[in-house]
Amino acid sequence: MNQIRRWQRILFLSLLSISVLAPLVFVSNRLKTITPVGRREFIEELSNFRYRTNDLRLNAVEHEDGQGLKGPRLILYKDGEEFNSSVKDGKEKTTNIDGNNHKYREEKVLIDSQQTTLSSDSKDQNLTVNQLANKTEFKPPLSKGEKNTKVHQSDRATDMKIKEIRDKIIQAKAYLNFAPPGSNSQIVKELRTRMRELERAVGDVTKDKDLSKGALRRLKPLEATLYKASRVFNNCPAIATKLRAMNYNTEELVQAQKNQASFLMHLAARTTPKGQHCLSMRLTSEYFALDPEKSQMPNQEKFNDPSLNHYVVFSDNVLASAVVANSTIASSKEPEKIVFHVVTDSLNYPAISMWFLLNIQSVAAIQILNIDDMDVLPSDYDQLLMKQNSNDPRFISTLNHARFYLPDIFPGLNKMVLFDHDVVVQRDLSRLWSIDMKGKVVGAVETCKEGEPSFHLMSTFINFSDAWVSGKFSPKACTWAFGMNLVDLEEWRRRKLTSTYIKYFNMGTKRPLWKAGSLPIGWLTFYRQTIPLDKRWHVMGLGRELGIKTVDIEQAAVIHYDGIMKPWLDIGIEKYKRYWNRHVPYYHSYLQQCNIHA
């Protein structure tokens, strides 16, 4: 009997041992089978589980010697800095990831595209995707005297959810790039589905307050899918290499797009909009249909009266010249004392003349002049301008350089205000005539104050490596702006500055002394012959700068759309166009027929 009980006890203990050890053996064998071939089955099993967000942070894989992996250097951006940037030669460079134009701020891992190949530096390239995606919120250290108040915390947390969503979408795209070409596995399908659902739900939203509940609901499923993908795509060297390739290709694509955009912007700046071409054609045909006696401008007796306030603009643009004249007259306290001279070429003379005949100001005198009918310019002037070797027709335009012949064009006048045709006058300018010129020829706003949008250096446009230039002029001399200039014609004639201009111009056609255009040669012609004006007389940069303060614009007497983004072009800066549009009569029948709208 005792023998039977002993065998029963042994049998019972054996069965108990088998029931405990068998699952352990089975699981260990099962774990060994997780190979690239068996991953799909393992993923299907994982899909039956739900994961919490807090469990999604994975630990970085370590080397066998216990030392942590070396990843690429991290660049952390504080709130207020955009994610669309990369670094090249120490300077910032704008990029857009995967063609998206979403601008958001986030910590960014920047992988140096100049690192060596995987075979020569494999240890430095081992980087897990988990380090890229599952980052904690970056909080910059508080500066001295700064208090950690709720206000600062709320500022740093602004729109964090939308930035997190964008980051997850980019991470999903990265994982899809890691998958083999043509892969149609369960994890790839799930990644594509979750990513597209979230992209559709988010759309173009940039603020947390605009996020829909559907977008927030779709974030957690994508996070769970990303966690599963991180368990599958865990080959650190391959991931690092792929990320470098993605970063390099993105930089190359962005640079190509920037070059293309720059080319198209400059092309648009040199062309005439269809509506303005239509307007010029209509006005030209109407002008030649007029009787000769009706084509004369009124108030001709004021044209050469030196006691009046004379303004001049050189322009081949109907609407631009109209805005300068309209804004000057509308802003004046005594418009009856204004004489406005528009100097154009023979091609645009009929259209501009017809416009002012149809929209004449009864109290102010307006004179239209054709530069081609005057004998003030040299006969070979056009050929000399072509030697500047510029692809931009604006820089080699006769009207652009004809301003240096002002004393010859207006021999009976003593003082004038010279305008560019891309300005708008907002204040009465009669006080300019009471300014003491102190023996100088030109009054202008200076552009040599560093940090301002209009800042320019002499060396930017002038070749100081030339011995003649460096011996006669200083690269540290203060620069000034064309666009709104008070000109003393008497002093100009006395100093014979037109001859000085012609001398310098001829020298510039023989060797490269300055860049094309009238600005650099104007700096040399009127070197030490300018008097600075208060900067509120003339605010520049509305055709190239986005950050000009509204208060500066509102207080300025004259605002200047210098740059290629003119207000009459589609590429013009939208927030500045209203100052120009208020002086354009869009109700005019010709403008409506030519489809010219604000």
C-alpha cells in the first residue's frame, strides 16, 4: 500500500512539473521564431491589444558593452521658432517636409547629411526611431529674474496638440519609407490607413482650438500603430541611413523649389499684367481718336512757374503714375499750388496722357512729357545702357536713368521733389520746400542704419576692389534711398553733376564698377552732396519686407513699395496693398472692362 501511494505522489508531482515548465518552454521557442519571416503572425497577435499613450515611450537599444548608442546631435527649438529649418554652413535654411506647408514649432532632430557611410561609422549611425518620435516636451531654462508663472506655462503649451499630431504624421511617413518597396504587410496597410484618416481630420488646421473631436479620436489609434511599427522596424543602422537620405533629398528638393520660386517671382516682376496691358491699349486708341485741341492739358501756364511746388515721376505704368499723382494731390493742404510732371516714353505717352485727360484734377496742374521728344539725352544712350549687361529691363530702362538729367529737362525750375512710381503719398509735403539744404543737392532718407529693413552698404552694389573706386569713395559712407527726394536744381547745375554722372557712367560701361541700376551710380554722383531727412518722410520696404510696423507706415509721409513685390502685381504683399488700392478708381469703366480689381 505504501508503495502505491509513493508512485501516486511521484506521478502527481511529475504532472505538476510538466504543467509549470511546458508553457515556459513553449513561450521561449515562440520568441525565437520572431524573425523577418514570422513577424506578420506576431503583428497580427499584437493587433488584438490596446496600448496606452504612456506606454509608447521605448527605451533606446544599447550596445553589448553596455554603452548607450550615439545618435545625431539634437537641435532644440524654443517656442516661436519654426520647424521648417535646417542648418547649412551655420545659416538657417527653410525646408518643407514631404511637400506640406504646415508651419509648426517642435524639437527637431537634425541628421548631418555630411556624415560618412554606414560601413565606416556604424556606431554613430545607430539610432532608433523611438528617439525621434517619442520626445518629451522641451522647456527652456528660466532666465535670471524670470518667474515660473501660469502665464509662461500657458504660452509654452500653446498649440502643443497640433504640433504633436504633425509630428506623428511625419513619423508615420518615415516608417512607411523604411518598409520594403511594394510591401503590403498588415503593419504597412494599417500605417497608411491611420495616417490618412488623421491627415483628413486635421486638414490645414494650425491652432489647437480649431481641432475637431474626430482628429483627437484618430490620434490614439495612430499612436498604437506607431508603437507596433517601432517593434518591427528596429534595425537602427538602416533607419539612420534612411533618415539621412530623407533629410538630404528634402534639402535638395527645397533648394530647387526656392530657386524656381525666385525665378518666377522675378519673371512676374518684369512682366505687365494682362489687365494693365488691356487698359493701356484702350487708352491709347481713345487718345488717337481725340481731336488735337482736346489732347492738351489745362493749366499750362503753371508748368514752369518756380513759385509753385513741383513734383516729378518717371513712369511707364498708367496706374502707378496715377496713384502717385492722386495721392499727392489728395494729401495736399493747398492742391492749387501743385504742379505734377509725369515723364514717360513714346510708347506709353498716349495712354498716360489719355488717363489724366479723363481723370483730370481741376485745381492742380498736370504735365505729361515724352522723354523721346527731348534733346537732353545722348543719341547713343540706349546702346550705352545695354552695356550694363543686366537681364532685368527695369535697370537698363531710359526712364530709370533719365532722372540724372533733371536740370536739363526742367531748365526753368529751381527745386523739385522726385518720386519713384511705386510710392504712395499720405501726408502734406509742402514743408519740404522750407527745409534748409545747407548747400547740398539732394535731400533723402538715409539707409545706413543697421537693423532697419532699408539697410544697405555701399559695398553691396559697388565694386570696391577696383583701385579707382576704393581711392575715391569710402565703403563706410552712409547710403540713402531714391523714391522721395528733395532736389535743388540750382545747386545741381552749379556743381555740374550731370557731367559727373556721364563720366562715371562711361567708366562703368568699360569695366564692372557697380551693379546695374541707377541707385549705385546715384550714390557716387551725389557723394557727399546729400542732406539726411527724417525717416518719417519716407518709409521703404513695402515691396520686399514683411515685418514693417503698422505704426511706421501710418505715420510716414511717403511709403515706398521698393522691391519686386509691387502692389499692382499678384505677388504683392497683401497686407500692404490697401494703402495703394485706396487711390485706384476701381469703379472706372475702363478698369472694370479690363477686369482690374482690388
